[in-house]
Amino acid sequence: MVAGSEWFSPTRMVGLAAYLISTAACVSRSMRDRREGVSARVFVVLSWIQFALLLDTVFDWRWRIHDFWMREAQGHGLYDQRRPVQLIALVILGSGAGLALLLIGRQFRGKLGAAIAAGSTLLAAGLWCCECLSYHFVDAVLYRLVGKVMIISLVWISLAAVTCFGAWLDGARRRRRN
């Protein structure tokens, strides 16, 4: 991690805030679930995923992974042929995410808050994978500035807000039933 002016960018600060808040919301929900004698497993898992995304924002793991694969491709003379592979990987990633969202909906039928939190966390993890792939046309959209932040930070904060809403809704619906 480099603590220079680039590290303290508005985009990174939004990402840190987003994932810190969504991690806290999932941890809080899991602790309340345990206290209430309800299975907290889903929010424990979501807490760990959100925390990993927070750490990634701090340490830039996605870019280290991207750089590793880029150097490997260059070393094998394959870097110029990356675009079709990246596009195929994005299609597979998108298809897998769509299927996973359907499975989440099915798994958490009757638990709308948990489904929302799990779905938005899945999308955040998928976005992370998308950044690792770094397909030029997707990057051109995600890394465009809107004011002082990149579009990706607005996506991060939106997904974090949806995760927090899901965690809140999960508890609110349970309280209403009791």
C-alpha cells in the first residue's frame, strides 16, 4: 500500500466508506441475529465478503492480480490477444452472476432482506472480478470522472447502501412478525 496523494483520492475514500459501512451493517445484523437466537450464517458470510472488499480497497489487490496476469500474458506473448478472452470471461462472469442471483432469490424466499443483502454483495464481488479483468470498454465507463469521483465509486456506494438496506430490512421484517 502506498500512502501518497493518489491513495487518498476521493474515489478511494468513497470506496472505503462504502465497504466500511456495509461491513458494519452485516456484522451488526449477524450479532443481533445471534442474540435473538436466529441463524446468523448468511450475515457472517456477507460480513467477511464486505470486509475483504474493504481490504481490497485499502491494498489494491484487484490491481495486483490484474498486473500479475498482464505480466504473465506479456511474458508468453499473448497480451495483444487478451480482448476476446476478456470479453468471454465477462460474459461468463455476467452469466454466473445472473444465475447466482436467481439461486439467491430461491434460497432466501421469504427472507427479502437477506436476499437483497446477498444479491448486492454478490454484485459487488462480481464488480471486483470485472475490475480484475479490466476490459477496456468497461474501464472507460467505470473510471470516468463525475465531479471528483469515478463512476465506480458511485456503484460501490450504491451497492453498499443496498446491502445495508437488506440487513436493516431483514431485522425489521423479523421484528414485525414477532
